[in-house]
Amino acid sequence: MGRLDGKVALITGAARGQGAAEARLFVAEGASVMLGDVRDDDGEIVAKELGERAAYMRHDVTSEDGWAAIVEAARARFGRIDVLVNNAGVFRIVGMTNTTLEEYMRIVTINQVGTFLGMKAVTETMIEQRSGSIINISSVAGLQGSPGTLAYTASKFAVRGMTKVAALELASFGIRVNSVHPGFIDTDMLREELGATAIASMQGAAANVPNQRLASADDVAKLVCYLASDDSAYSTGSEFVVDGGLSARM
């Protein structure tokens, strides 16, 4: 038996990185998964790899209509939605004085507003079912400040706070809401942001982690799987950190 047998999950940002790792693990643990992303080629490849218990749909997390459409598609294909993983997000390293309003709003709209719209979109379905698990991917940047990440940090602190409010409002309906706070994760998004200095920068970052390595997307996926499963039935409104001990010394 899998830990997620019979469950249906909707995962955003699922075409690569953490989202794809979560989708693969969820299917391996018995779930059916609706993958959403704007990277259509990558998303279709992952869904095809996972077989009949997975489907891909183009999905912009900043669109309320887009959320309604993907929720309807997931219910039509798989009958219900038990788990939402708000995984989609963007990351930039840029100083506060060099951050334009346009860039600030782009990051906040995707990371923060997208999470809000996702929680709102699945709530009606989960209330009908009297059960559900919503997992919002925040960051260690949602726990502490870091130079060069003002917009990103603002969005991730917001995700952390929204998670707690939603958990309180939805607990009586059997819906759990938790946030996950990864540290340095070796993903394509991080490598792209670091550019030509990616390898050296990541090696330097790993040296500052007590566990002496960066996390893999699979490290995060395993924690998300726990929160999606009934093993975490008594956990809601909580912060789950997966950072190799990085925040322990802050």
C-alpha cells in the first residue's frame, strides 16, 4: 500500500524541480495528480512519464479563472481533490534599491497572490468532502531576512502568515493547512538565477549548511508527501522546515 492511495492531488509549478519531484513521489505512493505549470513541454513530458494517474494542464497561478478551470479539470478527470500543493514560485536576487515596482509586484503576485487564489479555489471542494490538506511552499526566507531578496522574502513571509489564518478558518471542516520552508535547494530555478556563478555559489552555500550539502528536490518532496498523507492528520497551521539545519544557527 502507498501512503497516498486513493488521494487526488493538484500540484502547481509541477513541470520541473520540486513540483515534478512531488508529482513523481505522489504517484509512486498511490495518488492521482493534476500537474499545473506554464512550461507546457516539460509538463507534458512529466505527465506522460507518470501514466494514466497523471494529467497536465497549462495553468497561470495568478489567474482566478485559471484556478477555476484547473480545479474543474481535476475533478472531472479524477473525481475529487484531496491535496493542494501551492508550489509554483519565482526567485530573484536583487538589492532593494535596484528592485523595480514591476519586478516586486511580479514576484508577490506569483508567490503570494497565487497561493491565496489556490487556497480559495479548492476550499469549496474540500468543504464538501469534509477533508483536505493544503500545503503551501514558503521558504526559510519566510522565517528570516536575507540581503538581496526583499520581494521574495515579503512574499514568503506572507505565505507563512496566510497559512496560519487559513488553518484556523478551515480546521472545523477537516481541512489542514501547513507551510513548508526549504533552504538551499538544488533546482533549475536556483541555477538559472545564479547564472555563470551557479556552481561556485552553490558550493559556497552548501559549506554554510550544517548538513554540508544542498537539499535535493526529493528531500522536499518527501516532507510534502508526509503532509499530504494521513500520517500528519493532527498537524495544521504549522511550519515544516527542510534546510539541513541552516536556520538553527540564525
